[in-house]
Amino acid sequence: MHEIWENSLKGGLESIEGKVMHLTDYFHCHGIEPNDSFVWEGITFTPVQTVHIVDGFRFMPSYGLLIQQLEPPGEKDQTVVGKSVFFSGDTQFAPSQLAKFYSLGDTIFHDCETAPYFSKVHAHYNDLKTLPPDTKKKMWLMHYQDDPSQDAKADGFAGFVAKGQEFEL
């Protein structure tokens, strides 16, 4: 929480007329430990660290989310009830790192760059095309450049997420 406040939010949110603000002035924060998850409204959210960019000698923090409804609550080996969703967040193409989460998600929303050049900041469409068909068919591509020329459905993906599109999960 300290890092996100200091490096992202503080510049635009710290100063309000007559008061110096803090993250807790805006949000009721609950930190979680690495490799832990949290439950909200009966749904379990597990942050998944992803590789976005390297800043000098360290990876900049970036996370996806595995979203599952688990039952019965409180038991160590819980059973998944209903559909699971994996949201990649900002990530480079990292199939070895994400294979487990691809398999756990019934639906995948994946970061996808569609420009003709590879920035190496986001997963590129041409790399994602190399994923196994069983993974691609449940993968919706997001965070792409305007008006992509690729035909996601013809290449085996579920499609490109359209602005305003809604999903029942």
C-alpha cells in the first residue's frame, strides 16, 4: 500500500485545500501477504504476480487476478463452484509462468498488444497465437490498440473485448 501511494497515487491525491491526504483518507485498506488471497461477497480473489517491465534491476509490481467461488468455506482443499476467471493484468508473454492460471480459468481476459511492432511491455498477439487451442478458445483479448487488423476468432480466440461489452460470469 505504501508503494502504490508513494509511486502512483500521491502526486494527484495528496493535496486538497486545507488538508494533506493519505491513502486511508480515500480507501479502507486491507493488505494481504504474498501468495495469499482474499474473499469478497463469497468470491475468492488471488493476486497473481506477472512480469510487466523491468526498472533497472527489479521487476515493477504488476498483478493479474484469479477469481473463483470456492466451497465449502474454511476447508484447506476447497472445491471450485461455478466459473473461474483469470484476468492477466499488464503482462509480457509468459506462458510458462501463467500456464497454471490459464488452466484454472474457465474464462481468460488477457492483455494483448496488436501493433505491428513488439514493445515487449505487453503480450503480443503473434505470441499469444502460439498458445494451445484449449487455452485460446477461452481467452478474450483486451488492452489492445484501436481497430486491430487481426481476426481473433479465426485464430482460435474467444474474441476481442469490445468497449462496453458485458460478460455474465
